[in-house]
Amino acid sequence: MGMLKSSLAFLVLAFAFFFCYVMSSGSYDYFQFVQQWPPTNCKVRGKPCSKPRPLQYFTIHGLWPSNYSNPTMPSNCNGLKFEDRKVYPQLRSKLKRSWPDVESGNDTKFWESEWNKHGRCSEQTLNQMQYFEGSHDMWKSFNITNILKNASIIPNATQTWSYSDIASPIKAATKRTPLLRCKRDPKHPNKPQLLHEVVFCYDYNAIKQIDCNGTAGCQQAFSFQ
Ligand code: 5GP
């Protein structure tokens, strides 16, 4: 009887350890590769960005391991903290173009916060170097700004767009369904929402782009300016 009890206790303990390990190391289904439109970021954040004229091309916000049941999870997992020395000079200069801090201009701090919040949750698949190199390569593979320009979608303050106006040319170029996210400018609550982010989805290994699914993140008519 005593033997049975201790084996049972051992099993319960082993399960608890396993559960804690899985929760802290992060389990996920796929990646969201999120690019942002800097002018919108600067309008909606409440305080001005450091650059008077924000960049006029889509930049990386982050590569987020995500769960189908809750796409905002996992986050803030245990694991190796960001190490600046791992962003070697050649990678640094690439990231300064593709993944700048468009808010306050402190690129390294932005990379650190994205790695610590999201990257560490997929460390079993991508180490820190692979995470940032892979993200830059994803950014390079499709130039959203040019895709839209080629479809005669140029940022301007007068026009509004439907979800499919923007999503269709991106889908035609990438052969995969993207997700769009919009935000309202708090200074102009009665004006149409602003296009804020375009999301591409990737498989578990961050190799193959897949269709994103989810509910539309933009209201019917929104602006891209
Ligand atoms: P998450 O933390 O989930 O990656 O994204 C949300 C946060 O990212 C927000 O607090 C937003 O302000 C921040 N964020 C988005 N773009 C930038 C940026 O260019 N620089 C910095 N420092 N934060 C950013």
C-alpha cells in the first residue's frame, strides 16, 4: 500500500513538473509575423514618435509564436534573456532597416522587449540569432509597401478602403491569406480607422507561410495614410 502511495505521489509530481515546464517554455501552434505601418503607430500611441516624419514603409513589429485557441499566447516565457552580442554587426545593420523602433528610436531595446516577450517562447525552434535572421528574411520576402503601390494603393488622407481592397493584392502576391489590423486615432474618434498592421502566418518551424485565419481586425471602411 505504502509503495502504491509513493508511486502515485511520484507520478503526480512528475506530471506537475512536466506541466510547469511546458507552460514556462511555451507551447505554440504557429507564428504570426506582424508588420506595422509606422505613421499609424505614431498617430495612435498617444505621444509623438521620436522622428518627425515616420518611415513610409512597413516595418517589423514582431514574430510571435501563437496558439490557435488564443493567438496572444504564449508570452513572457522562461528562457534565455536577450543578448545584444548575438546581434552581430551585419545582422544589426539589416535589422535597423527592417525592425527599427519607430516609437522612440531605441532599436536594441525594442528587439530586447520583443525577444523577451515572444521570442523566448519559441526558443526550442529558433534561437535568438535564428529568430532575428528569420524575421528579417520574412520581411525581405514580400515588400508590402510595393505590393500595395503596384495595386495603386498609395497612402493618402482622402480615400477609404475595404478589407479586400488591401488584403487581395497581398494575397495575390504571397498566395496566402494575410490578416489586417486597424486602429482608431484617439484624436479623431469619428474618423475612419487607420490601417495599422499586416500579419503573415507561418508554420510551427517558421519555414512555410500558411493562411492566417481569424476575424477581421478592421471595420468596413478604413484609411491608409
Ligand atoms: P507586443 O508587446 O505584444 O509585442 O506589442 C505591443 C507593444 O509593442 C505596444 O506596447 C507597442 O507600443 C509596442 N511597439 C510597437 N511598435 C513599437 C516600436 O516601434 N517601438 C517600441 N519601443 N515599441 C513598439
